[in-house]
Amino acid sequence: MERMDRIKVSLKLSGLSCMGCVSMVKSALEKAGAQEVNVSLDKAEFSVEKGEKIEKFIEAVKKAGYGAEVEN
């Protein structure tokens, strides 16, 4: 099986106040297709296939009830 190229993504998160929030965001990102997901109260880092639209992952976090934007 050929391995797809992956890129690392960092999102700045807002609205998280507990580990339950962290779990919700991690689950939302994984369901959207993110891999190697690490989430803290203010940041999410994960990998996605090269060419994947990052907006899809921002929308997944927003649907879970939290804020997200690409970290510069």
C-alpha cells in the first residue's frame, strides 16, 4: 500500500475549559479524518493528507462548540 504524504497542522483553540472539552475536540478532529491528534486547552496539533482542506477541521471544531483558527 502506498503511503500518502501528510502535513502537520496547528490550530489555535478557544472556549475549552476542561479535559472533557479536550476530549470532544480530539474526537471531532479524528472523525473529520485527522491523525496523530494532540489537543490541549488552547491548541490542537494533528496530521492530514497533503491537499486536505484545513477549513474542514476548523468546521469540525466549531460544530463541537468551540473556536478554532489556523495558528501562525
